[in-house]
Amino acid sequence: MACSRIESSDLDNLRPLSAKCKNEMTNFQPQYPDFEEKVRQSFARQTVMNTIGARMTRVAAGEVEIEMPFRDDLSQQHGFIHAGIITAILDSACGYAALTLMPEDAAVLTVEFKVNLLSPARGEKMIARGRVTRPGRTVTVCAGDVFALTDDREKPIATMLATMISLRDREGMTD
Amino acid sequence: MACSRIESSDLDNLRPLSAKCKNEMTNFQPQYPDFEEKVRQSFARQTVMNTIGARMTRVAAGEVEIEMPFRDDLSQQHGFIHAGIITAILDSACGYAALTLMPEDAAVLTVEFKVNLLSPARGEKMIARGRVTRPGRTVTVCAGDVFALTDDREKPIATMLATMISLRDREGMTD
Amino acid sequence: MACSRIESSDLDNLRPLSAKCKNEMTNFQPQYPDFEEKVRQSFARQTVMNTIGARMTRVAAGEVEIEMPFRDDLSQQHGFIHAGIITAILDSACGYAALTLMPEDAAVLTVEFKVNLLSPARGEKMIARGRVTRPGRTVTVCAGDVFALTDDREKPIATMLATMISLRDREGMTD
Amino acid sequence: MACSRIESSDLDNLRPLSAKCKNEMTNFQPQYPDFEEKVRQSFARQTVMNTIGARMTRVAAGEVEIEMPFRDDLSQQHGFIHAGIITAILDSACGYAALTLMPEDAAVLTVEFKVNLLSPARGEKMIARGRVTRPGRTVTVCAGDVFALTDDREKPIATMLATMISLRDREGMTD
């Protein structure tokens, strides 16, 4: 399954994308130099991330990683981390991955996401990795995965396919 | 758009379903009398629900309602409740709606869900309502909505379409 | 599960919505009188609909119905209508439901959809009904269902939750 | 974003999975030698594939590729291949990718899928590639992409995240 060569979209001014091919991902070009600082400041305002003990461990063009420790007070009835909490770190990782490629004055909002739960969410910590699949002027498509780390081994827990939207010129709505 | 008359599935021993028509919903037949007690006890073991201040306000055959107050420490960067928290109460409402129709010894797990975010999650409290769309021996399809309550008005915040699975005979996995 | 009273969105200039409550649906206000004609003309340009024998049987503000007969040459390996064909009529029903509420010069494109398959797609004909859940200036959320008709009985076959986008001022892209 | 080492699931007897890492994909072990023949015979019974001109161009453990030429009689109103047809080849590619890893007597059915449309579906031909993300005794999670080929260049058109189910011992339901 070879990587495809990518060409720019002629429909809606979207930038080239890398899709599934990791080595294509370096194509992503942020639109201003301080995107990481903006993303980290916005993440710091997500109070829920502090509440659940999550922190942002990596920011790159089109990619964001968020980690959280396992905590008993965030579990569902079988003692695994609740799907909503897994979704929280996955949605933030995907949304901020999208934000890294948006203009400086844009805000990002989640339009929708779909999550498949692959294995019970238990382990020492949960690592969410979000990446841009298809950047766009208005709509950005992202994918992400959560892995449970136990004894230095990662196990896939959940996978997300999400649609993000870039908002501009909305009063009081900035990132 | 009239209600459809429903017939039993001949493919996989599924029970009749009610689809979108509220007045058909009374067709759902729980498989044992104490389903509400089982659902409430299982919900009580979801520690995350206590952590976020959520409580189960209604249990009926194929339907569950969960409420939570607005809280600043559960918000995203713009001050709205984070999509992951909205998803948490919606997933629990849908999963427990499914569980009301499963056999007494079954456990419910979420296979996957898709959530569309419709409006910013702000208001006095959030009300998640999950309902069974299609019950099945193995797979149950559910739908749910979250409404934000402000001054006695409800506003739709999010909508979910989800797939739940019934597990039986798994060691240590009960609801 | 009472209908909620709806208020306008203050985030993104979205119009009021009806959500799940049928009797609220009359709230939808098309933006110009000839929306039905525009929708039917656009549908007539979907050559695939002719190829699969589908026709548009109803157009109303925020709602569209499309029917197709069962055909052996559109089936999957077990003799049911293939999920992609079911998706085709469901996607068109949802997309055109969205278009009924968009401005006269707008074009509609599907951003994404999720489909749950509920029962094998067999019967005399398939009826897809799409409706707007949440209209918006840019993004419109729709839901839809496909029913199989046999001996005057309808049976739910599939359900969709979809995101549509309104495009304006794109060269050559009109509906 | 390094590949994770994978361990077997302890929840539901699932086999190891490869997730996103291509070089892990060789881990997939079909359960009987003639899986390719079974998949190709089942595909040959999907009459819709013949109707739309699609053919299966590759079958491997956990991976299937299906191609179809561009055809004007399968288009939507703007002249692109209709999303339902794109979904048809993507769903078949994902479903048969799942079937390659199921037992010899199993049948595969699609539970649900979500598709994001990334670019207009035009070009000389469409190539759908489905792969298993997470095989399971009952539920298999798959991902897939459709690329449009023009002048030897591939452009991503759509991406799918899907849930497949393995059926056994259902009368008359075999693949």
C-alpha cells in the first residue's frame, strides 16, 4: 500500500494533505511561527484537562499528543477509564492538531467525531495522539488514537475520526 | 412521516424495535423485572459520574436520562462544557438504555459512537437522554441527545448515534 | 420526553431547529419560495439516481423522501441491497433536506455521514427519509432513515447521522 | 509517533492487531489457507459491484483493494461520483478485509460505518483500500480510504472507519 502523491485540491482552496503516510506529514506548513505557543495557551484554558490530570506532551505541525494517568475516579462500571474521558483527550488532541494549521486569528470547534473503542482503557497512563488527515480553509478532518501504556508497552484503546471547523471573526471566540 | 409498523427481524433474533416513533417505544419489553435496579447499581459504580456531578434521573425500558450541573472545571477553552464530558453522559445514557433491554446476566460495552455537536454546551445544567433504536441479541443501536437547560428552556447541544454490545459469560465482567 | 422549546443560537447565526420533535419541524423556514423546484432539478442531475431507479417522492422544508425498488443487480453477497446503495439514497435524502433550508445560490456538499445498518435490506422497495436536525449558516446536521416496504409494512433498515455544508461563491458549483 | 508493541487482548479473545503501523500488519494470521479464494467468490456474488464496474484488485491478510473506473452514470449533481458509490467500494473493501481474518465458516456483515468525504470524486478511476484495524472474535474494526487516480497520481477522496461483525451458524448466511 504505497503512499500516494498528493496534489492540491481544486475544490475549496484546501492545502495538500498527507493522509496516512507518515513521511508525507512533514508537508504540513503552519501559517505562522508561534503556533505551538498558541495551542499550549489554549489547552491551558481547558479546565477539564487539569481536572482529569491531562497534559499536552507534544505539539507539531498537524500533530498533538496528550497524556493522562490512570485514575480510579474517572472510571466506568468495570474499572476502566470511561469512554467519555478517553474521548475528551482524543478530541482535544485532534482539535489542537487542526489548530496548528489554522490562521493565527482562528478558533477551532469540533463539528463531530466518531470513536471506536478497541480495548478496555486500563494501564498506567493513556496517551492520545491526534493528527490532521485533511486540512482545509473551513473544515479540517483529523484522526487520532489512544494507547494505554503498561510496562513501556502501548496498546491501542480507541480510534477517532473527527471533523473540525475553523471560526474567524466571531466575537469573543478566539483560541 | 407516519410511524412504521414493525415486524420482528428474521435475521438475527432481534426483538421488535420502535425506531423514531415515540408511541411505539412502549413495545420494548425488558427481560426481567428488576432492570431499573440493576442499571442504577451499575451507574453507581461509574466513579466518573460522581466526579463530574452527574446523576441518573430516569430509567425506563429502552430509555435513560442523566443530568449534570454546569461546572467551570469541566470546560474547554471557550468556557463551554468539554465535548468529552458531554459524550460521557451521553454514552452512559445510551449504554444504560441498551442495558435495560438485555438479559439479567449481561454486561454492556460501547463498541462505538458518533457525536455531532450542535451548540455550545452552556446553561444551568446538561440533560442527556439515551434511547434504544434497535435492540439485538448481540448488537444494540442507540441514539441520544444532550440538552442544555437555562431558565426552564432546553436547547439541543449534541446528538449521538451509538452501537452497544451485550457481553455474557465473560469472567468478572458483569453489570 | 417532552419537546424542548428552542432558542436561536448565539454562537454562529444558526436558525432555530426542531431536533427530534416532529411538531416543531414546521418551524423550518425556507429562504426562498421555489426551494422544491431547485431541489428536484438538482436531484434530476444526479445520474446515479436514475441508474439505480431512485426517485424523489417528497420535498418539504427540512425533509426529503427518496424511494427505489428492490433490484437484484444492486445487491451484496447475501442478496440484500448493498449498504452503499442504501447510503446513496440516504445521503441524497439528507443532503437535499439540508438544501431546502439553504439560500437560493448555495450548493450543498456532504462533509461526512455515519450509517448504522439495522436489518437486511430486502423488500419490495426502499424508502429513504432525510430531515434536518440542525440547520446552520455553514454546517447543517441531518438525520435520516431507510425503511424496507413489504406488503404495506415498513421496516427500518438503516439510520444515518450526517453533516452537510453550504457552499457559496464557488465557481461552477451550484445546485 | 513510534509503533506500539501489541499485546493480546484479555477482554474478549481478540487477536493481536496492527493498528496504524504498516510493518506490524504482517502480524495478521488468517485462520485457513484459502481465504483469498473465499473472499473473491463472495465478492463475485455482489452483483452491485458488477453493475458499477468494480473489481477486486488485491486480497491479503487484513487488506483488500477494489477499483472502479469513473462513470458518468454514477455521479451526483456536480458530476463527481456519488458518495454512496464511493461508500459501496469502501464498505466492500473493509468488509472483505475483515473476512480475510475470520474463520472459514463465518459470514461478515457491516454493523456501521462513518465516511468523511475529502475531495470531489473525479479522476480516471477510484481505488478503495480497506484494512483491519482491530480483528476480533465477534467485532472487527476496519479503516479504509478511497483515492482518485489521474495521470498516475492518487488523491485521497474519502476515508472510512467501520465496524464489521462475524456471523456463524446462521441458516443460509454464508460468505
